[in-house]
Amino acid sequence: MSANPIKPPHVYAGSPLDRGDQVRRDENWIAAKVKDPTSKFLPLLDLNVPILNGAHPQAPASGDPPGLAWIGPGHLERLGVDANPVFLGLREQVAYFAVDITGYARAAKELQEGANWRYEDARTATEYLSGPETGIVAQARAQVHWHNKHGFCSVCGGPTIMKRGGHVRLCPKCGTEHYPRTDPVVITVVSDGARCLLGQSRGRLARMKTYSALAGFVDQGESIEEAVAREIMEEAGIKVKNIRYHSSQPWPFPSSLMIGCLADAASTQIAMDEEEMADVRWFDRGEVRLALAGNSGELAVPGPIAIAHHLIKAWADGA
């Protein structure tokens, strides 16, 4: 894949926090920061994130978009929340954590009744948050979800405990350390020069009548280039060449890394996988540009929250 200049981060990337790899190794430091009155906690509820309303006294100045709602350790203590928080990182020596309050019904109720914020799912939150804050949301949502799903050791079945501020789960019974996983996904816009290849997978995109770049998980023992070629062949029956990297995007649903690529078509006759795909078609540049502008009556493409939008736009703009 060809070299590519660094691009501005997509939604769910660009967190302003220093993840503090060295300091989070110190369990005493983490314990002290959990009680430090300057520390900030993001209380997640069913993986939804709290968004400040404009009327909140801590909200930005009038006219600015609302941001994430943070609370202090004293607030958590008064609400009776004693869940282990996940250390997100540092900013100007202030420690930031995410804490799951889903199992604390009273705390969840009081937080929503007693504070001027609302809970939004992580997708909707991007309508209100700055780019860097969406990076915090991605990290918090993905890590809390991972902890919720990995309370027991996959080796011996014993209960695991949180270590390193939530970046490791340790099984005291057999000593195995478990680390959060990130699943790599290749997503590619293929073109034959005048047209690009877009498809609808069976499921959410088909229900939305949206066409997107073709995508799929990278297999074990497979390079990014091999994964791109395999996925395009499997889904569309198209051979590709000149595969090149464009950009990447964390996708916290639950924990993927979207690896965006562009590729040239080495064949053009579509042979679609009808079990996985609802439709695969070639679209000309003019129709794609209309769709990106929201002016096409025939084609809908993903919005700017998704890397697919930016891959399609890059091709439409001549990449």
C-alpha cells in the first residue's frame, strides 16, 4: 500500500487524553486517583453516555454545543456507586475515568433526575460532541463493554479482576492475564475509473436502503491487502489491484478498527454473494456526488460519522 499523509481523525478518534501507560501500572496510583477530588468520571448507563444540556451550570457558554457530563468521586460515593472505574487517561494532570452505573438503579435515577443532562447512545452523541470527545466516547464504551463480557477466565472459568486501571483483567485462580481485543475490519471503495463499487449487506444497510463500501473482518494469518482482495471477491466476485491505504477509524460497536482502503478493479463483472449481500452495483461519479450532497433520488450513502462516507468522497473527489 502506498504511503499516505496523516489525515484529520475521523469520528471516534482523536481523544485528547494521554492514556498513561506507565502510571496505570501502579495500582496504588490508580487507587489514589479514584479518590482524588480533581478526578473526573463519565457515568455510562447501558453503554449510553451523558450529554450536558445547555442549562447545566457546567455547560459551555451559551451558543456552544453541549459536551460530555463528568462527575467527581464524591458524587459517586454519595450515590453509593462502588464499581471499579476504567482509567481513560490524563489531561493537564487530571485523571479521567469511565464508570458503569447500569447495575445501580438508585444512582442512575438520581443522576438523571438531579442533573441537567441526558443520556444518548454513542451514535447519537456524535451530533452533539466535538471530535476529540467522540474519541473519549469510543474508548469508554468499548472498554466498559469488554469488562461486562469478560468477568470470567476463558482458560479455567474463574472470576477475573480488573488491573492496570481496567486495561487488563487478571484471573487469580490460574494467573492468566486477559487484554481488551480490537477486531480489524477492512473497508474498501473499488473503482474502474469512472465508476465505484458499492453494496448493501443483508441487515441494517438494506433496511435503510443505503449503499456503502464493501467491508469484512481480517482473518488470522492474513495481511490487509489479502483481506481486501478476498472480501471484494467473496462479496462481489470482483478482482482488485493497486490496493492503497486511506485512513482508519475506531468503531466501538463493540470494538472494531475500520481500515479504510481504495483499490482499482481488475475485473468488472459482478458475481454477488446473495447470502451475505442484498445488492452490489457500480455507480458513476456524478450519481455518487449527488448522493454525498443528499440530492440523489436513487442512491443513499452513509453519513460523515462513518469512514465509508469519507472513502466514497475521496474517490468522488478524484482519489
